Amino acid sequence: MAKRDLHNVLFPKQRKILTHFGEDLLLAMKRRGFTKKLLCERTGFDHKTVN
């Protein structure tokens, strides 16, 4: 059996909050006409994090 990495576990409440935040962020980006590349440059996040 594979060993679980506890740092990658998200509880249901946390997953729901992050999903809601991601949806809000995408809507805000669309309203402002931002691309994911522009968001990454402005925030300093990696493109994998934004996805």
C-alpha cells in the first residue's frame, strides 16, 4: 500500500472553500479581460497554481 502524504490531503470544507475561490477568481479575470499568463505575472504565482 502506498504511503499517504498528509500535506496533500484536503478536507471537504477546505476543498469547497478553495473551489468557490477559484470560481470567483476566474469570473473576475473574465470580467477584466485578464489572461492566466497576465495573472501569473502580476501575482507571482506559477501557472500550475493558477490552473
